[in-house]
Amino acid sequence: MGTIALSYFITKLEFSNAKSIWMSPLIKRKDVYNALLSFCIVGGIDPTYDSSKFNYIKTNKNIEPILIEGTNHNLEFDNDVL
């Protein structure tokens, strides 16, 4: 599920206890940023990456954030087929 849809559904009562994995969340979007929970993986050269927001996310004890330096939105290294 995409992060825009996930940010909508995760706020619903039936998902209040859900754990989630956010892969390449669009943290520049306020709705996505505000809905983040659980586990978050972000690529360091993803155009949607925002270092100041990611640094703030790291201070939230309810989120385990991982930044993979040098990876794009697909969490892949550009020009690296292996």
C-alpha cells in the first residue's frame, strides 16, 4: 500500500493498534508525516526525503527510523544492478 493511502487508513479506529512498515514514506507531505508509526525506512537521495523531518522522526520513541544513504525512492542504489 502506498504511504498516502496508509496515512489515511492508519488513523481509523480499527487500525489503532496496528504496527506498520513505512518504506520510502513521502515525509514532505504533512498527512503522511503526521501519521507515521512503527518502522520507517527512507532512502537518502529520495526526492521525497527531508533531512530535518527525518531528524525529528528519530526523536519519536514510537518510530524506528532507518536511513539508507545513497538509495533512491525504491531503496535502490542508482546504476547498481547488483
